[in-house]
Amino acid sequence: MTIDVEDLLNSIKESLDRIEYIRAEDIPDIELYMDQVTTFMGAHLKNTTRNPESDKILTKTMINNYAKNNLLPPPFKKKYTKDHVLLLIFIYYYKGILSISDIQKLLEPITDRFFANGEELDLAGVYEEVFGLEHEQKDALKADVEEKFRISRETFEDAPEDMREFLKSFSFICMLSFDVYVKKLLIEKMLDGLADTEGREKRKKGKDREEE
């Protein structure tokens, strides 16, 4: 098995360079029907999929399921606002690593406080703040991936020649997978901590009302 190392690394770097997020200003300020929402999401996010020509970013069934699971507020007269689209983008990125219940746990306070709130800090402001940070981290992420790739190329130098390249690639995949595994654990721990804090606050408020 032979692999062009430089081509592989360049392909990985190019994939990272193609990762872009939808800016809040790119989302129409007018209300959209469901078909328009799925078309918009597909047009802007298809390059983030494994198979851009065939993979579906968002379907009507997905939207209906998100609404049934309280991840998405109901549309207004069958039309979806800019805030609906912003929540759908959050859901799209989270669903690859989190369960529906964890996504609900994470987004519920955001939706309750910022969805269609008409205030200076609205959902678009929250979205731009966090996704702006992600965008700034791209160079650091690229450097981390390059370092992991470099380390993987130094493994299995004494392995049988017919398996050497495969095992080097296997090392690279394992390092990336461990990174994802640890970060997923961290996210889950943080979500559990947020849930515990929210539960204590609710119990305290209930106790305070009983004492009034």
C-alpha cells in the first residue's frame, strides 16, 4: 500500500481551508418556507459533508423531528425566521457528536433567552460571537493536525513494508480519534454540570416561593 504523503497532507489542509460558517448576515431577514430553508442550508453547507453531491444537510423530516423534540420553536404560519435558521445551524454542527437530549439541554437556555427577543444581544449576536471564535481557531487547528500528522509519520518504521503506510495512517487516525473522544467527554461533563446547576437553581426558586 503506497500513499503520497505530501498529497495527503495537502488534501487535509485544503479540507480545513474549505470549512466556512454561515454568517448571520448571509441569512435572509425575511421569513422562509420549509423548502426555502432546506435549500438555503444545502447550498451553504454542502461542502462540509463527506459526499457533497449526495449527502443531505437538512430535510423536512429532520426539521419536524427537531420541533417534536423541542429543539426548534414552531414556525410562524408555516414560515421560519432568521432565528430558526440560526438554531438549525447550531443543531447541524452538534448532531455529529451529541445526543438529541444533550443538544436540547444546551440550546434550551439560549432559545428561551435570545430567540426573537428583540434586544441588543439577540440570537444573531450570540451566533456571531461563538462562530467567530471558531473561525479564529482554524490556524491553530491546522497546526495541531499537521503536528499529529508529523508524529504519525515517525511511527512503525520497523513494521513490515507491505503494512507500514497503513499503520502510519492508522496512527494518525487514532490520534485524531482520541482528541475527539476526550473533547466529547469534556463537553458531556460540562453539560451535566450545567444541568446540575440549573436543577439546583430551580429547586431553590421553588423553595423560596414556598416560604413566601
